[in-house]
Amino acid sequence: MRLTIDTETDTYEQAMTAVQAAYGLRPAVPGTWPAAPATEPLLGPQDLADDDLANGWTDRLLFHVIAALTPKARAILRHLTELKGTASYDDVQKHFADHPTHPIPLTQIGGSLTSLAAVQRHIRPAGTDPLLQRNEHTRRYRIDPALVEGLQRAFTLADTRPDLLRH
């Protein structure tokens, strides 16, 4: 059994009555207690749109990618999303080399992005290009602009519900 007493709204008498009722000392709970406040249901991936953004990608699929990523890969993808989906390898490396909250050594950025590639193999729509395009020749990362907006919405949900993310 779980008993919750709100020390800001419940009186001492209400708390004692609840404890006594929990132990069977007084089975009746007084009817003068205030009604429990209404709570908003928690948002989840089911609340994201399932509309095709580009090549079968949806807000919901993008959230599932974000949720499955390692924290380092998620931080890199978020940074690329904040840069509107385009950045050079050097820019990403510089950003995370001395990052105050999410430092990623240069030797781990490629491995972190391998995590993204692995997740995409299982989640992306069949026959589509990867979410994150890498051009080895020009040393640039790119995300389709239509997907950047979907990623922003997915990250908003991720910020609201970190309990749904891989840690």
C-alpha cells in the first residue's frame, strides 16, 4: 500500500485519519477532503504526428530514433538540428571537444554517430536514405531540412519526457 500526504494542502487531522484508515483503525475517510487536482495526461510518442515529412519519416519515427540513441549520439544529433541540419566535421568536433555539459573526445564522435547509423537500420522507413547524411569528400553532415523541423518537435517531447530516453 502507498499512502501520500500533501503537507501543503492536507491538515494534520486529514493526515492522521488517512494513516488510521490505512491501518484499519477507522475505515471511513471523511467526506470533507478536497477533491484531487485534475492532472494533464503525460504526452508520449503517440501524440506526435504520423504525417510523412519526407521519404516516410514522421515525427513519431524521429522521436523513436532519438529515444534509442546513446546520450552522446543524441547530443550530436541535437546540435546538428540546432544548426538547421548542416555542419562540417570540424565544427562538430570543436563544439564537443570542450563542451561544458556534454564533452565528447574527438576519438569518440565517429563511434557515437555509428550508434545513430545502427539505430536507423532498425527504425527508418524501408528504402530511405539515412537521417544523417555524411559526405566524406567535403567532410560535412547534412539532414534534410524537412526532417529538421520534425526533429525539433521530437526533441521537444524528449525534453518533456526524459523517462522515455535511453540513458
